[in-house]
Amino acid sequence: MMKVLIAEDDPVTRKKLVALLEDWGYGTESAPDGSLALEMMRRWSSPGLALVDWEMPGLTGTELCETVRKDPSLRTDYLIMVTSKGRKEDMLKGFSSGFDDYLTKPFDAEELRARVRVGERILSLEKELRDRAADAEGNYGDLLESFSGGVIQIDMDDMSGPNSDIKVISANLKFCSMLDLTREDIIGSCLDRFVHPGDHQKFEGLLLRKDGGPICFDSVEASLLRKDGITIYVRSSFIELIGAGTGKRTMLVTFEDMTKERTTHLELMRRTLNYRIEEGKVYLVLEKAPSTYLQAFKDLLGIGYHGTVLSRREVSEFRRMVDGTYSFHWVSGTDVGGSIPPDPKVLGPLIKGLPSKEVLLLERMDYLISRSGFDEVLHFVQTLSESTMLKGSIAILSVDPATLSDKERALLMNECDEMEPYFRSNISEELYKVLKVVQKRTSMHLDASLSSIEEELELSRPTSRKRVRQLLEFEFLTEVLKGKEKTYLLTDKGRHIVE
């Protein structure tokens, strides 16, 4: 029976979590603050699972997680953040501190149970590898085949070069099956052939790091590419082994298929975006100055998508606007090394070769139109639309509207979708009217209070309070205390709806 540590300072929530977990057959330990939770985790005899609140005395949840990830004896523990902080920025901060999963309060019991089961499975998988590896010597062939997940083996003594020189020396049938390849396809090949290009640096950093000690159980989320180009999301673990008597160093890298869980996670995280974006679609953004399309691209990178950029700007200029990990291609009519000509016939094969679930940003498509003509670019967009739909990818095309005729704009819009603020189509007319009042009063440098909203819309106090509370929960409004009176301002999300 696996034990779960509950780090939660609120006694009511702590008691509820204990009762649920014990009903599901788990043993529990609990701590009212982060410092005590850390002490209890250090007494664990093997990696464990913990539900951690964000705001706690002693160590906060993020401080606890950062401490755990730096401790070699604890870094394989599975940590789930359970918190009332549900904004996108909070989720990203939680994941960046090292949490494995994130659940907002008030939580659904069955969703919590499912997430705990995923964590239990991951810990069981890593324990299986650890137990088997402890007895393994010399040739690890039997170990690889008996393991329940995908496993590859790398010769650590032949890893002096960059990622392209990291060779796979053995692989089990499960790994072959995951990628729809044979052993002959895999053994002797470079590792980056199977890893998504967006994760090459991540793997290289883990495999070639120099921290003075053996690499062991560094769990990391990554993506692999199947033979047909389909992206598989995995959770990988690493263990460095030394053969008895030979001193030969090898690396085992495990791969647990998390595609289903990752897809569900992305579905949930897309709800935190500023714009309504769906996989399999091409979005046309008509604007001269970079705003909407850059925000949308940054949002998608922030929740875990891989990105590819085609831009007329040079890479240094673009990276000043958009931080993060993505592939960049400079589109230029000048014959400069490393650039790509603004020709759909050249860009087409490049885009066709992109992996599935990729986010493509084509910046300033009007430049492409000016060099190759509208009809050829329209055909290019039609082909891109088909490819995007088949691969479940997302394409964002930006165009200066002043460069298009009404007919050209209509033809492009017929092939693309319009990017709209996420909640615009769902918000009720009653709530929309409240936002308009706040916008109006703010533009007049007047405070928007409950009383002013009531007066403007002729509402009762309970009704105005209810509508404002809903808008606060949806993060369309933010509350400001002025003296003894509460006033309200539009958030960026709220401004997108009314502007």
C-alpha cells in the first residue's frame, strides 16, 4: 500500500484529503506546514507521492518543491500541487518550480483520484527500473526486455560530442513498438532522430551534464517522433550504471507513454489562454503591429506546445520579443546564409516535414504575397490548412490588412479561422453590460463601484454583487480597495471582450 503525504495548513482541507485517500486504499501522513513536510519526506525509505498546498507556513509549496528537486535523495518524489491559485501564471510558476501535476481548489474528488493514480503508476515504473538495475551486470538485454515501458541503452563512454553523436546501443521491443520502428532502425542511430527537435537541447543537457555525480532518475517530460511523424508525449527517467568488473558506463533511458494524459492536460490548459485556439486549424490575424499573434504564440509555448517560426525578422530581433524554446527560420529575399527565400514552393516542403501537434507562426505573410503573388500564396494556405488538420497542429498567420484588397481578405478568411478572445462567445449579455459600465467609467477617470454599476444598469444590490463576483471568478475584473469602498477595473481578458 502506497503512502501519500498531505502538506496542507488548512485543517478542514487536510482532513478531507486524508478521508478521501484512505477510502481509496492509500495510507496517509500529513503535515500542517512545508518545513515539517520536508522533514517527513526525508525519512521516506523510497520515492513517494505528496499533495502540496501553495501557501503554507515554514516553506511554501513552491519552495518545498524547489528544495526537493535539488536533493538527490528526494528528486524522484512525485509532487501534486493542490491550490486555489488557478490563473495561468500560477500554473506555469508551479510547474517551473518542479511540480509534476497541478489541481485547483475546489477540486473534484474523481479528478484527484485519477491524478494520484497517474503518480502512483509513475513511481511504480521507476521503482521497477531501480529494483532491476540494482541486480543487473554487464549485458542489460534481459533487463530491457522485461521492463514494462520503453527503454534504450546508451554507451556513456562514447558521449563526448554533441547530441547528434549520442548513439543508441540497444532498445527493447516496447520502445520499438512506440515508434513503429524495428531494432535495426534504432540501434546505432543518433538519439536526436527519435526525439522531437524542440526537446533536443533538453536531452543533451541531461545526458551531458557535469555535476560530479552519476545521473540517476531525473524524471523529465519530453516528446518523441513516431515513424509517421506523429508526436508521442513521454515521461523519461535516466539511470547511469557501471558494469561489474568492467567499469563500463552505460545509461538507461526509460519512456512511459503519457500521450493520453498530456492531451487531457493540454485541453485543460488551453482554457487558460487569452484566445480561443483549437488544434487542426489555421488562424488569420489581421494587424499591422505585432500584438495578438505574438501573445497567442507565447501562450501556446507557455502551456507546453512546440513551436516553429517563419519570420522576415532576424532571429535576434524576434527572440527579444518572444522568449522560450522554438525553431526559427529567417525568411529573406537576400541571398544570405541560413535564410529561406520567400517562396511557397520552398516553404511548403519545410512545413510538410514538421511534426504533429506543432504550432507554426508565419509572421507578415504579406511579405510572401508581395514576392510570390496572391494566387500562389492562397494555394499555399489551402495546402497548409489540409496539413494542419491532418496533423492536429495549429497555424497562426499574420497579415497587415492594409496590404490586402477586400476580395483578397475575403478569400483568405474563407480558408482560415478568426482568432477571438477566449470567453467572448460564452459571456452572457448581462455580464457584458457590467464590463461595458466599468470600461466607460474607467475611460472617464471615474471609479466603478457596486453602487455606480447598480445605478447605471438599474440593478439591485444582490444582483450587481452576484454579477461582479462571477466576473472576478472568470478573471475579467480585478478588485481594488479605495478607502473603505471596493472598485473594479478590467483585466486584459476583460478588455479583450469589450474592445
